Amino acid sequence: MAGLFAGLTTDNLEQATDVVGGFTQRETDIYTGVVKLAYVGKSEGGASNINFIVDIDGQEHRETVYFTNKQGENFYVDKKDTKKKHPLPGFTIVNDMCLVTTGKPLAQQDAQEKVVKIYDFEERKEVPKAVTVLIDMLNQPVSLALGQILQNKKVKDATGTYVPTAETFTSVQIEKVMHPGQNNKTVLEITSNSDAKYADAWLAQHRGKVRDKRTIKTGDSNAAVASGRPVPPAAAAAPVPTTSLFGKKPS
């Protein structure tokens, strides 16, 4: 199944930028861990995702990251310049995870079906299930900028569409992927041969803070709902090297 992600490349997409912008509620910080599991999933609507389980000091960080939309595309079109296609933020995270841990992008990952124990919400326990696993990522180290995010809980309305409510929850999400063997450089810093500056800048701005992404604030039941899709600043398109700049994976 080596060709499963063959069409999901960065070709003709605008270059992703470094925007400083389990269940353990980790504080916002940069953590280094080891990938225990990375397997493919899909939403009811057809969007594809990777489910990551990363061991950080003996505790798991679990996160589902969507790398395509419902149409199977890994990009969105710039509203101001329809000739430009930007990679979906989730695709950038998944692709960077692949590059940092294996030296290869998502499009070149070897995927195999394996039976693993996965939590089943109906049975309320872990049960063996056959899933497609990105095998080369397993047991590889990675550094993650994890951010606490305050969000509105969503419920289905009369049409079956999920809409935000005034009730809130806090989650911990991957905001950036870095290479632990190269001074926590980002993929962009590695491919552009730049100094490792992003990690320190991100920590200075975000460490220990909770990012408020609520569209409905307390007592603001009529607040307009924002799209939530970030629009990164434009950057010149540039191919991302697949292996040569990442070197030997750290032991």
C-alpha cells in the first residue's frame, strides 16, 4: 500500500509558513516524545485523517489530524487569489510529522494493514481493529509544540449540522512539528537552511497560555460563528526536499 498517499504532495501548493501563533491536559509547551501509533481514518463525510498516539515521558498524547477535506483534497483555494492553493493546516502537520520522523513526505509513506487495540466509544473499551498504519513512523522521536485551546462545544441542530454552543471545553492540539535531532528546527527551517529560531519565538509568545478560539463567549449567545480556517500569509511556492536535508534520525 505504498501508493496510498501518492497524490497528496506539496506540488503546486504555496509553501507552508512557520506561524508563531491522552488524557493529560498538558500546558502549552514544546514536548519531545516517540510515535507509538499512526493510523489512517476517515470521517462520515469523507475527510481523511491520521490518528497519532505519541508517548511523552510515559504519558500518551492522542490526536486526530485531518489532512484532506470531504473531496479528498489536501489544499484550499486562496480567496483573494484563486490561482493559489494553500495546504490545509492539518495536511502540513501530518506531512511534517512524516518528514521529521522518516525523512519522507506523506505521499511516500509505506502503509500496511495491522490489527491494533483502539478505543471503541460504543463498547467503552479498547478492542482489536484492523487499521492502515504508517509503519515507518513507529518508534521514531518527534518534538511537538502543543497548545491548550479553549473552544465551544458543538451539537447537532435540526438539520443535522454541528453548531457551536456557549458551553466550552479545553483541548490540547499539535500546533507545530519540530526535529529533536536538529535543535527543534521546523521543516521550513531545515529545508531553507535557516537557524533554529521558531521554537524559542513560539515559547516566548505561547508557553503556559490558553488560546481562546471560542466563537461564542460567555453570555454572548448571539455571537456570529467564524469559519475558523486560518489563512497563512502568502509565500512563494517551493518544493520540499524529501530526505537529504533531514539526515539520520536521532536515536
